[in-house]
Amino acid sequence: MPHASNIVFCAGPDAAHAFDNVAVQPRTGALDARCPICRGHGQWNTQIDLITFRCMRALCDHCHGYGWIETGSDPVAVPDIVMAPEGYPKWIVRYLDAAEVPGG
């Protein structure tokens, strides 16, 4: 049975409904300041139904989805997937230095 919908498309983090039902990421102590792009959320809605609140989201490229950025010179740990020498994918933790981190 179809339901009523009111779908809104958000062009970016400055859109009116971009952060509806998107919580601010908790600061874990590893990063220093809220991301200036996503304002600490780490992601935003690209499309949201204002009746059912179903949504599609975009991850913030500036803070890698953490919502917080490093303002000093400390390396930032980023989870990544690489191909193992045995031929299967595996999770690793990659460390970005200050020159690689946007805003760092």
C-alpha cells in the first residue's frame, strides 16, 4: 500500500533539511575541533522524506565522517581496506599526517 511522502533534496550541508535526524558525532578526545563543513555531524542528508524520515546521506569528505578535525600536527587514524598479499581484502588503520588531512 503506498504511503504519503514529501521528499526533499538537499544540495549540501547548507540546505534547510540537511541535518534533520542526523546527530552530532561524539568527540572521542582524539580530534580537536568540530568540522567546519558538517558542523560536527560527519554526514548530511542528500534526500529526506519529511513524512517517513527515510533518507539518503553523504559522508563528509573533509573530516572523513568523524565530525571532528585535527587542528594540530597529530596523525589521524582512518580505517581503510587494502588487498592482502594473499589476495583477499582486509581492514587496516591508515594514519594521515597533518599535510594529508583537510583543515589540518
